[in-house]
Amino acid sequence: MALILNIIWFVFGGGFVAWLLWVVLGGFLFLTVVGIPFGFAAFRIAGFAAFPFGKELVDSRAVGEERLVGTGLANFLWLILAGVWLAISHILAGATLCLTIIGIPFGFAHFRLAAVCFAPLGKRSIPK
């Protein structure tokens, strides 16, 4: 079921657009030395944005990785500079999709993406 939802999401639910925007954002972030960690996080989120069904984003400590020093501060900077605007866009897309019965699962996928917009550094995508 997750495969079918992922295919429909990628083609019709905004998955391709969300993936593309996260990849472009990551590419722009790689242009500066300071933005490189944010770029890596954006690329990880892009993979999740393309195919969110059957996966969940968890803190990297939950899968046995150590968080880098300063991740909290970096997430705070991300929130102020980009996270709020990305979250608003995902919330608006999710609310629009929830207006139809068929779009409700895709709207919830946008809401999950909006939640990760607040703190993408230190997140990993794992299968459910």
C-alpha cells in the first residue's frame, strides 16, 4: 500500500515538487561553507519528501548516532531563517489537499513535512 501511495504522491500529491524544492534549497545551501550542514539535512528531507509513506523521520539519537555539537543552535537558526516559511507552505498545501476526500492522506503527508521544517538537522528517515 505504501508503494502505491508513494507513486500517487510523487505524481499527483506534490511529492515531485516538494522533492525538487528541497533539492534546490540544499544546492543553494551548499554554495556557502556555513550552509553545508543545512544542505545535507535538506537532501535527507528531500528523500523523505519524495516518498513519505512507509517511512518516518526520527531523531538521529534514536538510531544510535550521536548528534553534532551545536545542532540545537543550528536548528534554531534554521527555524528563524527558513523553517517557518517552509512549514507555512507545507501547511497551506496540506490544508488544500484535505479539502477533498482523496487528498486527505496527501494532506497529512504535507503536515508531517511541515513538522520536520522546524528542526531538520539531526533527523534520519527510517522505515516504519
